Amino acid sequence: MKSQDLAFLYKINDLQKTKRYGNYPPFWESTSEHTFKVVLIADYFYHQLHLDLDYQKCIELALYHDFGEMDMEEDIDIAAATKTDKKKAKEKIETTTIARLSKIYYRLIANYFEEYELGESREAKFIKACDKIDGLIHPLTVDAEIMNHEIYATFADKAFINFPELMPFYREIKDVMHQRFDELGFVWKDEYDAVFKKGEI
């Protein structure tokens, strides 16, 4: 019979089995790979921009922001996602194996998970933007057609509006995105750049 600690480590290992980006073949990645990148992105921009944020909270928010996926068989498809799907993902943290293994550690994770989901603190807004950066960069570095391109073009706008320090970088991403759309024969609509016209950022 495994100890609580060993059972926890076994379950952490399962994070590498949760596939993401199911609608971007032939590439896929796991929850753990995505989380690692979000942590690196957060660490990079925290230092690059000399942000006045709680660094430890930022890293822990990044570590735990997708823990609700721990017991999921696969990631939610962005094209098919509904409010019901997202609600189920949020509720998943309450029934995850971690909650059954350690009430103390679960509470810590759940607190960060809730803070991230609410997105009210500056740290949560920063990590939400970092999460979107990973989602934006992925299709630009994979040799495949951008699926759901109309959703992709604006899905990160709100996150960057909520954390304007990253807006100059977002403009750079949009420029590359525009070029990629042209290469693929997609129409680049004026609304895709509307995020920059609010206050002329």
C-alpha cells in the first residue's frame, strides 16, 4: 500500500499524460509541459519588466492554475468549449486526487486555483496573460494550419487589457499573427487590432 506522499508523487506524474492542443495536429503537449512553460514565461517577464508583484505568488499561481486537469483524460477543445464545460473544469479541482490525499495541501492549491479563476489580483491577471502567451505562441511555431483562426485572433485580448504592461509584447505577437494569416490566406479583420485602439496603446 502506497503512503500518502508516494501516492501524491504518482499522481503528479500523471500530469504528463493529460494531452492538450487536440485540435492542433500533429503536435500535442501535456498539462505538465504547458505548466512548465507558463512558469518560465512568468519568470522571464517578471524580471524583464521589473514587475512590482509578489513573485512567489506568481510562480505558485502558474504552478497550480491547471491543477483541475489532473484527473481529466484530455483537455477541453477550445472550439467546442461552453460555459458548462468550463464549469466542470473549475469544479474538477474539488474532486481531484490531491483533495483526497492531503487536505492541507489541497487547501493551498485550491486557494491559488480560486484566485487564478477569479482573476482579480494583479498576480492572477499577470499569470492569465502568461497562460495566453503560451497559447498564442504555440500555433506560430507549429508547422500546421491555425485551426479556429477567428477565435485565435482575439481570445487573448481581455487578458492583455487586464495586464497592460504586456501590451507592447502583445502587439508584436499580433504583427507575427497577421503575417501568418496572410500566408495561410486568412482575412485579417480590423477588429483583430481593436484591442490596441482602446486608449491608443
